[in-house]
Amino acid sequence: MTTLQDVLDAAEALWPTRLAEDWDNPGLAVGDPAWPVSRVRLALDVTSETLDEAVADGAQVLFTHHPALFHPLRSLDARSASARVPLRAARAGVALLSAHTNADAAPGGVNAVLADLIGLADQRPLVPIPGEPDAGIGRLGTLPAGATLGGLAARIARVLPSTASQVRVSGDPALPVRTVAVCSGAGDSLLTLPQVLAADVYVTADLRHHVSLDARAAGLGGLINVSHWASEWLWLPVAARQLAARLEADGHPVAVSVSDTRTDPWDFAIAQ
Ligand SMILES: [Zn+2]
């Protein structure tokens, strides 16, 4: 029999929580490690909809990238929006488990999957974690000679799931691109790093007005701003295969499925 503890052990082996940022809250949010598990559902976010899917799928674990509980709760009062879904998960016997910045930083994790799909060679972490080989925030890599900003943006648009947020670009489409910095999810905070400004282009999500203008003024040739959800959702099918293989190897097989429900907050855009 497989238990939730077995799933926690497999997740820890793949995405060690020591790699998480100090402010983060990955790991088990709801559940009892003794619960039996036969099915695991993966989604990017814990929402009412992704929980419904997990229940309909017969899953005992909803494994997400974003933690279900992030800000401290003072109650599990169902009238509060932040408590409603975790409370419902507990009643339904669905454990809530996440791997967040630990999965971003892990070798082969969220950033590595995005960088692979973009086609980056010679990959290394943008901000390495000392003592942790190939682990760290973001990725830095290179494209073959002849690559351009326009060509890279078109490739990204092809490999990412489609969203209303689209793929928005700052810079000349003909700009030659060799070195690419990547950060899945919100990457504003890395925009002032010398290694990002030294790249030919920075690919991330949730870029705001001022930091973007400042980075271009500081010499960054191009910015590609994608959907936060899309930049991280790509990781889920890879994570599902890794989790299933790890549990199988440990002698604790489970059925694993991935939600393709788009939890990107944006539903449509009007092209001008
Ligand atoms: Zn994220």
C-alpha cells in the first residue's frame, strides 16, 4: 500500500525543501501522512475547480506548484475565501501538497523544463545555490548562432499553452540573441542582476512597467513577458512522470494525472 508519507518522501527526494526560499511555504498543507494513496492529481494552483477535478478523478492528493496555504490563517471558517478550499479538501480526504520555489530551483525543475523547451544549451542556474550542484533560481543558456528575438518569441509562443496574456516582447525583432536568461513565474525581482542585464534577452512573467523600462535603459536588449501560469504549467507533465517513476521505483506505485485547467487569471484580450 502507498501512503501519503510515501508521496511526501518521493516529492522531497525530487524537490528538496531545503532549496526553497525562506519566505516560501511548500510541503504538506492538508492531510495525514498515514492516509492511503492510489491516485495523485497535479495542477498549478489549488482552486475550487482543480479540487473538484481531483475529487472526480478519485485522487487522494492534489499536488500543486503554488502552496494552498501561504499567508497564516486564523481560522478554518468556510466563510473565508482562503479557508474554504483547504477545508473542503480536508472533508473530501484530499491531501494538499506543493513544491514551489524548491521545484523552481531543483535540477530538472520548473526553470530547467522551461529552458529546455525554449531550446537553451549550456544551461546553468541564474542564481546558483552554494553547495547544491546545478540548483538555483532561473536558468541561463545559449541559442545557436543566427537566433533572433523575433524567432525566439515565436518559438516560445509555440511551446507555451495558449493564454489571453499572450507573449509580449520588448525590443527589436531582428535583435541577434545568443545568451538567454529565464525565470519561470514572476521574475521582476531578478531584473536588476548583472547576469540578467548582461544577457541578450530575459524571458519571464508578470513584468511591470517601471522595472521593464529601467532594464531596457540599463542596456538589456530584449524582454519576453509570458503568462505566469503558462511558464510554470509546462513543468507539470514532467513532474508527474518523475513522481510516478520515483514512487514506482520505491515500490509504492500510484496513478498520476495532470490537470490542464487554465488557472491563468486572464480570460480574454482585445487586440488594438
Ligand atoms: Zn508561480
